[in-house]
Amino acid sequence: IVEGIAKNKAELMQKSFYEQLGWDFSSVWDIESGVTLPYLLDVGTTDVIIDDEPIATNEEKMSVPAVKANAGKTFDIVVNLDNESDDLTAFQFDITLPDGITMAKNAMGAFMVSKTERYANDTQVLNVSQLEPGVYRVLCFSMEKEAITGNTGSIITATLQVEADLFPDIYEGIISNIIVTKINGTQLKLA
């Protein structure tokens, strides 16, 4: 009840309602209109760490920087590859996400994972499949054996979804079964 008038849940999930009451959505509050009730900014933040220690051989190193996310929201992670070899054409890895965090899907049901500028050629194919609940395999390769450009930086971006009721904490994921392949077919297993 606000000013003597009862409000239903749909009305209470609209940003405009709270703005009329003077709530500060620039630095104190946030809301996803029609989806959530208002929540304090930076409260309920969840640290998500997916192998922030690089996994490496003598020449190649894959890493995922730690990120923060909010319950009920999506967030992006980047997978970085630092490589001394100039002739890497493919990579594969499995990512195991903690309970309460999943790989987000677009409206067509495809996982929201994209190549970066290091792997942007049309002959390079990106495929993501779910091996079991919480475990995903990412595979990227070149149909024409074209090398990944550059020697450092991100190779993919993935959008993850945090369940609305996930308790704020530190959650760790795992990257494993990392294989990079050279133009000559030599495979290097990083983990």
C-alpha cells in the first residue's frame, strides 16, 4: 500500500513507480522493470572465479579473469589465450560452472558465446555443446587452417546467467581439457 492505494506485484516491479517516489536509480538502487523488485546496487554481488590462475605449457597460456555478477542477471566472461606460436588454428576446452550459474542462451536457444577479433574469420567455426548439467565444451577451429591472429588477448566471450536466488559468495568454475592445435596438426594439451 502506497499513499493509501494497494499496488500489485506487477506495479511494484516497474522502475517508473519508484522514480515517482524519488528513489535514486543512478547510484543506490537498480531494477529490471517487469522482472525484479528494486535491489541495492553492489548488494548481492557474487564473485565468480573460473580458473583465474592461468593454465599453461611453456609456450601457450589460457586464462579467465575473475568477474563479479548479481543474482538474477547475466554477465560476460572472456577467455584469454597468450601464445608464443604463430600457427595455432584451433582450440578446445571444457568449462564447468558452479551450481546456480549456467551458460546463457539467446532467443533461438543457442549458447551466447562469440569469437573475438583474434578469431573472426568466416572460415573459423565456433561450437558450444553441453556435455552434462553445468559442463560445456567450447570448440573453435578453422576450416581453412587459418591461424589465430595475434599472440595475446581474448579469443571468446561467453554470457553466463546467475540464478535469482543465488546467495552472494565466491563461486569457482573450472576450465579443463584444454587443447590447442597448430597448422601442422600438432596438438598441445594445456590441462
